[in-house]
Amino acid sequence: MAACTTNAVACLGYGFRRPTEGLLFLPEEIQIETQQKEPIPTQSLLRGLIGLFETTHAELVASGVQPDFSSVLFHRDGQLLGCGDVWNERDALIQLHDHTRQRGWIGPDAVWTVVEISKTAENWRLLRSMPGGVRNPVVGHAVFPFDDQNTALVAATGDPYLTQGTAQPLLVTISDIAGTAAPKIVVRDLVGQADLCFTKPDIGMALPWVLNVADTGALQLSKAYRISGITA
């Protein structure tokens, strides 16, 4: 999920557990009636996400695939926001989980997790000590240096893709919507999506694929472009 002051876009990616059987990506604008788009109002976000899940479910069923939403990882560009203790975007994710369970699409053991991603990482850097000098970390390296064991610095860029300059890690905070996810598995899935380049296998992206698509869509909408596709 990505939002700016004027628009919000979410992208649903499906099939990462069994990518050889096919991947599905569906970006859609989150329709928001208020002038201020961020934080995203609970009901607007809920309606948009329900629409994404319904469309994905219908497409999979039509293709003869039994949809599996038992494990869902939400990526939020930035923090989950709201109005103090009155409401938060997290409320929409909790309600979406309840809605999906009521429809019989998931069982009581489903694990739904959200990761809040800061691209600036509050100016933290990760470096790797090597004989003769200091280099960027290897892509995928993660450390948990904080008291909160669900907060990590993750190298989504670095060696071998970035050989010059200093790689900027992602600061990620992991929390559960339902069930309990292992933070290291969440980080692995996040890095796997950031390393998912379909047309340029010799480079990696700084963000997970679905978040990159959502950011691109929000930028296009803010420039009054009509989304006709996302360039891979």
C-alpha cells in the first residue's frame, strides 16, 4: 500500500509460495472521498482491499485455481497512520481479515502480517568490513539491533548490485494482524520481492515488487495520468 497527499494505490501480489505455478499482480487505486488522502480512512482502505481480494479470488477460481489466503503479508510504504487512538489504518486490515474469514476464504490458523517500511531508515547505514576496506552489505543481510525484536534494518540494495556509493537499508517494523509470523521469514519474503526483477535480472530493487508497483501507480495518478499498465 502506498499513499501520497493526493492519491493512494494498493497492489495485490499472489503466488509467491509457488511462483513456478504463476504470479498475479493487481494494482488498483484506493478511492478516497476526502481531500486529504493520507492517512487512508478506514472504510476507504477496507473497500479498496476487499475489491482487490474479490477480484483476485474470482480470477483464480475462473482459472481453476483454489485461492489460498492463509498467509498474507502487507507492505505499507511508511507507517500505518490514523487519528491518535480513535482509528488507524490497521483497523482496516483487521476488518479485512474478519471479512475474509466470514466468507470462508481463510481458516482460524491464517497468518496475516504487516510490515511498515521506512525507505530513509532514519539515516542508518549498514556496512561490511572486508580485508582492505569497507563495502556495502550483501543484499538480504538483516540485523535486529533494537530493543524491539520486530524492528530490523534490511539491506534490499548493496552487493552485488550496488558497487559504488553507500547502500541505504530499509527500516522495517513487523506486526501481526492474525497469528504469529517469524520476523526472519517476513524479512526473507520482503527481500525476495525486492530481488524480483523480471526484465533486468542483474539488478535489484530497493522495495518489494508490490510496493514498487503501488508507488509507481500513486505517482502516475498524482500527475493526472490514467493507469494503463505498470512498466516492469
